[in-house]
Amino acid sequence: MSNGPRCVAPSGVGNGCGLVQTLGAFIRAVRLGQGLSLSDLARRAYLSKAYLSMVERDARVPSDSVRRNLAEALGVDLPRSPGSSESADTQQREVFSRKPHQ
């Protein structure tokens, strides 16, 4: 059993085996898979080309609102970042909405 990175990309996106190790790599792989240029995606997600490039190189961590814009522009669900307020809020709602075991 491998202790490698978890698969966060659909099969065929990423390094040939469906694995993408970072959010930036995932965004870039999906963008290229859709035939979009950096300029195209930046315009669709309301970002500067320079900022999007930094996100794809993992030089910047996008905010939750930027992540939503990118997800919508690409038509995909982006993997959640572990420390984002959105993921913490979602986890909290899931904990309180679960039915007790009977």
C-alpha cells in the first residue's frame, strides 16, 4: 500500500496516473485539459494573469472567494484547503446535522 499523495483529480488529469499533488497543479491541469490559456481563465475568474500564475505555481494560496470563482470558471469542484474557514464551517455543519446512532 502506497503512502503517496491522495488523488484529487479525475483520471487522466495530472501526472499521467490521475494524481495531482497541489491545488495549483490541479487548477493548471484542468485549465490545460480544457484548452484554456492563462489569460482565458484569469478573465473568467476575475483575476489578474499574474495572480493566477502565482496560484498555479503554489506561490499564493487563494481565498475561499477566489477558489469559488476558479471552480465556477472551470466548472469543477476544487479540493478544499485544510485551513479554510469554509471547510471548517462545512465540517461543523456536518457534525451537528448527523443523526444519532440508534
